[in-house]
Amino acid sequence: MPLALTAIVLWSTLALLSTRLGHVPPFLVVGLALSVGGLCGISRWRDWRVPWTTALLGCYGLFGYHFCLLLALRFAPALEANLVNYLWPVLIVLLSPVVLPGKRLRWGHVVGGLMGLLGTVVLVLGRGVVQLDTRHLFGYALAALAAVMWSTYSLLTRKVAPFPTGAVGGFCLLSGVLALLAHAVLEPPIALTASDWSLLLLLGLGPMGAAFYLWDAALKAGDPRAIGTLAYLTPLLSTALLATFGDGRFGWNAGVALGLILCGAWLGNRASVGLPLREPPAQADE
């Protein structure tokens, strides 16, 4: 859990750093930040020699997720698109037994994941009125696809032939190049300032670099059903950081969300370690 929690803390800084780069085209931000994240792991370049199917999975997760999410934000309001996108933690929980045989869902996993989702809904509703307008269905669909892509990527890394966490650096670099190509095709060129480069470096070192390495290591060592429920701390911590630095507020809804998310994470972890949950005896999971 410490590895997953550290990745989540790093991801929570993404919104704060991104707001400072609001004037920079999003695919340029993603491309440069992922490239920095990949170059951070260049000392482990030998680990990048993985089967092409594994490399394709890495691009599917890192590039595919960001590509769909950024397009979703173009075709739907940010509040609603982000709410749909944050289905990915509960999808990790619910899809675990589908993708990973032997990872049976207990009621603690399901209830914990749904409590985390409810906590996120409460958090988002407190920041504005959410109206799922049918005019933005394409954007919502892209946000849902992004959620599916990140959740299935996270689980499929356990399904393919084992690869070292150092290979994530190669995934980041390939995905960064693809994002830069998307920038060249879809976005206008822009001159970056020294301040922009500093923020991009922080993004690449933290939420779009080290966080991906830590997430991979956490999934290899931990239970994805429990990690999925813990992941709902991301929007909560992100909101707290934005409030601390004057870009938002931390109201009653955040307190309720915190309670729901922590209870959900506790239930998910309790179910994973096999503590009594008033369910009939069953064979041990992997």
C-alpha cells in the first residue's frame, strides 16, 4: 500500500501543476512531461527491451488514457468529464476477477469501491452543478473510454509476461512521442517560457513520471481490489491542494467525501487480507 499511496499523492499534484500551464496546449504538456518521465528511467534502458505486445500495452495505458481524456475535455464540460473519468478506480475493483482469474470479489471490495465512487460524486457536486447534457455524449463517452483504458491497463500488466518496473520508462517515452505527434497535428505551436519548462519538469518528475513507476510496482506487489478503493483519495487530495494554494475550497462536502473514501479503502483492504466479513468460507485468493 505505501507504493500505491505515494503514487496517489503524486497524482494529486497534477491538477495544481496543470492549472499553472493552462495556456499551454494539453497534448504538448502531456508529450513533454511523459518524455521527461521516460528519460528519468534511462539508466534502466535495458529493461525497456520487452515484447512488442507489452510495449503496445504500455502505450495503450499511458498514451491512450491521456489522449481520450484530453479529447473528452474538449467535447464535454470539465466537471462532468472528470466525474465520468473517475470511474477507473471502481472499474479496477469490479474488473479484477474478470481479468485476473482467482481474484474473487468479496462484498467488502464491491461496497468499498462504491463508497469511494460515492465520495467522489459528493466531492464533485460540492464544486458546482453537474448536468449530464446529451449534447456532450461524445465527450462523456471519451471520458468513460479513458476510465476503461486506465483500469484495464492497470490490471493487464499483471496478465502479460512479467516485465521489470524499469520498462515503464520506455512506455512513458513512447507515449510522450505519440502525444507530441498529436500536438503537431491537432494543436498550434507555442513558445515556452522558463517558468513553463520548470513546471513541465516537475510534472515529468512527479505525477507523470515517478507516479507511473510506483503504480506499476504497487500493482505487482499488492492487491488491485484494495488499491482500486484507495485510488479515490486522488481527487480528494487534489482538491485539498488546490484549496491550500488558493485555487479552490475545501468545504463540508470534502469532509464527507474523505469519510466515505477512507471507509471504502478500509473495507477493501480488510476484504483483501481475508479478515472476517460475514461471508461463507471460501478458497484463498492468490
